[in-house]
Amino acid sequence: MRVSPVALQNLLSRAFVIDTTTRAASSGVAQTASVCMVRTAQNVRLSHAHAAVGRRQLSAAFTAEPLSSDRGNALLEDDDGKNVANHRTDRKQRLLANEGSFPGTTRTTSNLGSSLFVYIPHREMSSSAAAAKQGLVALEEARRFMVECLVKSKTPLGHAKQQADLLLEADYRGHFSHGMNRLEMYINDLHKNACSGEAEPTILNETPATAWVDGNNGLGAVVGNFCMDLAIKKAKEVGVGWVCAKRSNHYGIAGWYTLRAMKAGCIGMSMTNTSPLASPTRSKEAALGTNPISVGAPGKDGDEFVLDMATTAVAVGKIEMQRRKNEPIPVGWAQGPDGHPTTDASVAFDTACLMPLGGTELTSGYKGYGLGAMVEVFCGVLAGANYATKIRKWTHAGADSEADLGQCFVAINPACFAPGFEGRLSDLTGILRNMPMTDPNHPVLVAGDPERIHMAKVDKEGGLAYHVNQIKTCTELSKRLDVKPIEVK
């Protein structure tokens, strides 16, 4: 049996959502998680339907209202869509009972019998009830603040809005390392003339399916949006659009651009090189960037696959976040100056030598190293941009140190291939989500699921929960630029 999209939305609207804070014993890194419990008929399995609920619908589903016997009828469907059960939920539910099983932690859960029990760890600084360390900021207020800061930094309003929308989406999706956290870096680049807020991209060479673009040292979001829109246009005309850009800058989360392609009904792919921050396997010095890759594909009824990953163990922003919070990092994220792994976030940040995805050679880190080098081929080498150690250090930005990053944007029109792509994509995600779980508290997820959960939680809470140190940075930035301080609820 599967839960239909409508039924799942009804179930979630009667669910408890509980915040619990756990501490990973091995690393000391605090993590926040949400527990969502829904009473269902016996043996109902989670299908792709839970992702098919759109972000706004899912937002409404996450309420603090307990299960009600008056409102708890859940319509369940078998695989043929037939009504097989009407289950009346029980008002009296107990959620705290036995030891939980989050890796490296202890927590409590209840004996829920035939409940659908979802335990989702949030990202590094995600929304929670920990008000003592966080401040809640409305989405539009965060956007207003970022736009005004950028406009005060020699950026036209249209470009400022593009950059702010990118940063806001990162925070909204739970990638706090690439949202407001990056604003100060962009402001510094603009004031030092290391980047031009006014620059417009230009096309250097073009065919029906490809284009080579000069970003003219403009803001990453402006260059990236231009290139992906061009790739989408070509994909609609000839099936595939492949666009490479040189002379670009930090472009935020790679998934922003694949989401742009998905909204147009295309499969999207995006990647960028970055300043040297990652050590090749067997090296104790950095030569490659975090070199992220994103691939996104639309499914049916709002379902989607959105992969957005660095080719290093983590993005440098996550180390920066731990440093900002004065907390350690797990073993395997970064090396110290001696070439050995370190758990000190400040040492890791200053050394700027991340480990490749996979870690050491013994744990297949050479595969992450290979993926990072592949990104350099498509971005730096193919686009004629800087690459590897030719890119400036990310901490050094000035008028004499243009980043000249290379970026790649691909759009594929699935209509040019086998019919029914969206349906098969959702079938695939359903198969994956319904695989037997090693732990009943940890359901199998598909790329993009944690982000949708996080967006729903932000909408439920009414804003983004920024760490107090991030709010402090914003306050200092507002004084420096003479803009209205960010308002915290």
C-alpha cells in the first residue's frame, strides 16, 4: 500500500512536529532534528507521494496541532488507487518512551506501533526552537536587508535582487553556509572592486546547442542566471543547451540553477570551480576547489530529484559556520597544516585544506578528488577560465585579483527522449524511498527531500532561525553600510 499525495497531506496536517536537540558524541557537533509522527493503518509504506506535496502545501501540513479523533480520518490507497481503509486517529499519543538511534546520540521515542515515524536531521544551522542561540527573521525581511546592503555596495537594484534571491533560497533550503553567511564576502568583493555589481555577461561564441560566455567579472548570480536561461532556451529549441562561462564569481548554491531549469520542464546540471581549498589525494596542500555539482530533474505532481553537493567532504562554508559558533568539526572534514585530519574549526579554516569526498585514500577519497578534477575540466579548462592553483586564494580579494571562475550550465529537454520522463522519475524516487530501512526511525531519502522538509519548517515557524552570531554580523554590516538593521522576531 501507498499513501496518496492528498491523503499524506491530510495526515501531516494532523501530525505532531517535535524539535529535539542531540549531540554527536564523536564530534561534539550539535545537530537539530524534527520528529514527525502520524498514526496510519498497519504496514503503510512511505512512497514518492510525500515529496509530491508542493512546498506551500507541505508547509501548511506541518502544524503544531495534535492528532484529533474528530479530524483524523486518513484515506489510504493501495497501488491501484483504491480506497482500502479509513483509519480514525487516536487523540492520546505518547511520543517519549525508549532510547532512540540517531548515530552517536541518545534520544527518546515512543512505541508507536503502526505509526509513520519520520526523523529528519536538519542542516548545520537550521530552524529550531533554540531561541537562546538563534533569532527568527521573516523571509521578506532577510531579502530586504540583503538587497539594501548590495545596493549600497555599487550594485544596481535588478542585480541586487538576483543575488539576494539566490542567498535567500540557500537559507530557505537549509544551506545556511551559502546564504546570509556569504553576504559580507560579496560586499567586501564589491567594495574592493574585486567584482563588479554592474557588469552584464556577453556571449563570445554560440551554436544552436552551445554558448561560451564572458561574465565580465560580474556577480555570480547574474552570470549564472544569464547562462542557465540561455541553456534552457537552447534546450527548448534543439533538445540540449550547454553553456560555459569564464570570468565569473562565487555563484552560491549550485542547485539554484538546476531548479531554474526544472521550473522550465528541463533536467538541469550546474557546476563551478572555486578557489583552491581541497587537497588532492596524497597531498598536504590545496590545489582544487570545493567544485560543487548539481543535477535536478522534475517528477510528477511536484516530486523532484535535486542533487547539490560539493566534491569535497563538506563545503568550506560549513567549517566557517562551526567556527562562527565556536564548535568543533568532525574528523574527515579537513586537514591541519601537518596534512593530518583536524577537528579544530579555526585551524581548519585558517589552513583552508579540505579533504576530498570520501576522505583518505583508504576510504576512497581519490574518487572525490577525481570528481573535483572533472569539474575543473568542464569549468576552468573548457571555459578558458582560471583553474586549480591559478585561481586566487578565496581570502584574498582586491582590484588586482579577479577570481575568473569557470562555470558550466546544462539544460536537457526530456521531451526529446522517451515519453513519460516525469512519471518514471517519480517511480524511481518511490522505489528508493520505499526500500527496507536499516533503522525504522531513519527512512530512506532522495536528494532534495531534506531541503523540502526544511522549507516546510521555515514556513511553519514564520521565518529563518539565524544563529545569534550571524545576527551580530548583520548588525555590524548595517552600521557599516548605513542601512536599516535586520529585524528579528
